Amino acid sequence: VILLLNRVMGRKKDRSEIGKDRGKGKLKIAIAASNDFAEKISKETLAQLGDESPKAKFHSHARKRAKKRALKISEAEKTQAENEASAAEKRSKKTEAKENGIPVRKKKKKAIEDGGDEEHEEDLSKKKSKPPQKLFEDEADWSDADDVMGGEEAEDQSENEEEDLDDVVQNDEFGADSDSDEDIVSKSKKIIQREKAIEALAEKELRMNIQQQVKEQADDEEDGTDLKSVKTRIASTLETLLNFKTMCKGKGKKRKEIIAELLKDLEVYYEYNSFLMRELYNIFTPKQILDYLDASESPRPVTIRTNTLRTRRKDLAQSLINRGVNLDPLGKWSKVGLVVYQSQVPIGATPEYLAGQYVIQGASSMLPVIALAPKENENILDLCAAPGMKTTYIAQLMKDTGTIVANDANLDRVNAIVGNLHRCGVSNTVVSNLDGRQIANHFNDFDRVLVDAPCSGTGVVSKDTSVKTSKDEINVQKCFTTQRQLLLAAIDACKADSPTGGYIVYSTCSVLVEENEAVVQFALERRNIKIVDSGLSIGENAFTRIKQYRFHRDMKLAKRYYPHTHNMDGFFVCKLKKISSAHLTPENSNLDN
């Protein structure tokens, strides 16, 4: 069995080897047949194209181009030689004519410079207008070359470009006008020179600016205007003033000199003028003035007043809290005020604001109305009413009863009064546009009068920083002159025999003595009035004596407010009671010494 199996397996192996040999033989025959076929096709193709191969044909075209180029160069040399010969001949004729005394017509400058004549210029123009020659004689040669060369098309294009460049160079050498190229070169040189000059000038200017900055910085350091050094010097000077006896004993330094240095540094650091800084220093102690100036640099908190004619403070607060407003009651002294710490919506554009449920009003602006304490069914005069916030507060305290006359001398601001009255739902107010100094000629039967007089604004520097430098002695004098006239007119317009009133409240947003205590003292000397308690639970007492001023002993009943102590705008509030309508003079006034 084993022998039989070996024979069978051997036969299969022999058969497989025979099959492999037969397959290899067939593959060799197929390859040979394909090579013969390819050679036959290539021979037929070459026979159709001609005797020359593609490479030979390409070199033949290159030789043609070289021949044409050589021919052009020889023609150009021949033309140049002819032109030179004709120019020499004409020069000889010219010299002969001069020797014989025959006049010669002047030729153009350009022709003489070129050494040619008008015929030469015509030849140049013809050569300029001559169309560019083709690489091949006809389009058929071009198409044949494209078909034959195939992959060597890029080399042909480069040869074509070289030939065109050669033509341009020959035209420039043997007939083209070379002045245009010179002009282009000269212009480019000028542009390069101009750019270099600009760069040099810019670099010079930059160096000058750097030197100027370094010089200014050095000057500032010499003058001591560096804010950090000024701040340090202010602190040391204050320390010296507070401990003057111990720190300056035996040094021979006067207190006035130290104060002058302090005021100068304060003017530089806080950017006040010398007059206003001197006035503030006379009001505050050295420690207080620094606190006041720092507090005036930052804005006061936003406060709103609830309009009780529309809603209650509790309901308003809940509505605003629901809108993402963070707020708290203003203080125990106000039943309608709210202070806003943070708001996710504009506080002056909420539906509650547009509906008149509240107004945006500073905390200090509510104090004069609280001091006035209007009653229902009274006749009230708001002498300087714009923009109408105090007027609407008076109306809500009167529960929209009685009569209010809201007056302002500025017609443009009167429109703001009307708008706020309509928004807040006030209907008991009459708006007038009269000169407040002449108001008594029109009305003189009011139970209470509020005079929130225009002032220098030294208490609201955080709202208007221009006050620091714009207010001087003349400006303050104009302010307190107008304030005196307004206060006297308000006193004359008030009824002395009013059963419920006869009160005048005078207020300003200034901290200067000349606009506050001095104005009230002026009225005390000329009208039969007295100062009464304002009923305000907060605030500092007004001055009874300061600098060269000596005021009535009841002046302490008036109130002063400062940003650094009460966190509200600087304000002054004084409440007066009219005793009679008599007019006094400083000589016959009933004031005590």
C-alpha cells in the first residue's frame, strides 16, 4: 500500500512540475509577442511622423531660432553701420558748407545728440511700431511642436521668453529710446532717497520725544510732582501739624510755612485751585480735610425715593428685588428712601420708574423737604424747583392737596419739572417761569417757602469735578449775592400770620461759609425772622464763629452734611420762622451781640 501511495504521489508531483514549466513557457511566448507588437507599432508611428525623432525635430526648431537670432543681429549691425556712414557723410557736407559760406538749417537737439537725422528717427519709430515676430513661421509649426514635444513644453516656453527678451535688448541697443529707462532709474533713486529721508526724520523725532519725556520726568522729580512722593509728603506734613509742639520744637519752623507746604501738595495731588483749597482748609481740621477730599473723589451711593402717591415702600422694594436689585432702607430718618447697592437692570428704566412709583434722588436732597414739613391744604412755594424732585416730595407729603407753585428762572429746566410731575401723578402744582428775586411782586401769601438756591457746588465735587478749578473768589461772590436776593424774596413771599406755617427753609449743595451761614446772617439783619430747629435727627451743627465771621448763637440749629461723615453730598439746611413783615437794617436789627 505504501509503495502504491508513493507512486501515486510521485506522479502528481511530476504532473505539477510539468504544468509549471508549461505555464512559464506560455508567459515567455506572450511577452515576446507583446514586445514584437510594440516594436511594430513604434515603427509605424515613426514612419507616420517622419524620419526625424521628436528630440531631433526639437533641436531642428532650436537651430532655426538661433539662425533667426543671428540674422537679426547681423541686420541690426548692418543698419547701425549704414546710419553711422550717413551721419559721417552729412557731417562732412556740413563742414564743407560752412567752409564755402553756405547757411545750414539747424536740426533738432535730440537728433544732434543722437548723431543721426530725421530718417534715422523714422527708422526708430518703425522699429518701435514693428509687431513682435513669432517663434514659428506659421501656426501649423507651433501646433506640431506642441504635439511632438509633450512633456518638454516648459523648456520651449522658456526658450520663447528668452527670445523675446533678446528682441527687447536688441531694440534698446539698436533703435529704441533709452531715455525712458534713465528717467525710471532716476525716479526710483529719488523715491529711495525720499524714503530714507522720511525714515531719518521719524527716527530723529522719536529720539526727541524720548529725550523730552526723560527731561519732563526729571523735572517732575526735581519739582516733587510725583504723586506717590506727594502723597507721602502730605502724610508726613499732617503728622507734623498734629504733633507740632513736639516735632518742631527748637527747629525754628513756623506753623504757617508747614500749612503752606501742605496746601500746595494738596492742590497738586487733588487738582484743586489755591482759592478753593484755602477755603476748605479754613472749614476743616488738617485731618478732616484729607478725609473730605478723599471722599469727594468717589461717587455717593445711588438712592431712590418711593412715591407714596403710587405705591408703598415695602411693595416697591419687593418688586425691585424680584428684578435683581440689591437695596436697603436709606435710614431711620427717612420713611420713603431706599439705597441701591447693585442692580442687574438700569435703575432709571424699570417699569416701576416709568410708572412713577419712585424717583432717583440724592439722600441730601430729601433733607430740605423733611425740614420744611409741609401740611395738607397749605400753599407752598418751591422757589428754585427744577428738576422737580423736591416738588414731587412736597406733593406726596401733602397727599396731593393744597397748592404748590413750582418756579424756576430757566425755561429749559421748567420742562423737566412738568415731565416729573406728570410721571409721579401730581395734580396740585402750578409751574411758573419767573425771576425768583422778583417773586414777591407776584405772590406773597404762601404758608411755607423752600429756597434750594443755586450755588458753587462745592458739596457735589464727585458729580462735577470741574468745580475743583472753575470756582474762584469772584464766582463765589456772584453766587452768594444771588442767594441773598433769593432768600430775602422768599421771606417776603411768606405769610407771617399763617396759622399753620410762616416757615422758610434755605438750603444749598455747598460747604462754603460764604454761601451758607453768611447768607442766613445777612437775612437775619434785614428781616424780622428767627432760626428754628429743623427737626432733622442727623447732621452737624452749623458754625457760630469761624475765621473772621461771628454769627447768631441760634445758627447752631442749622445743619451741615459732609461726604466723609454722612456718606452723602455736602449740604446745608437752615429753617427760619417769619415773625413779621417788617424790613430791618443792620443798625436797628433786634439781633443779640
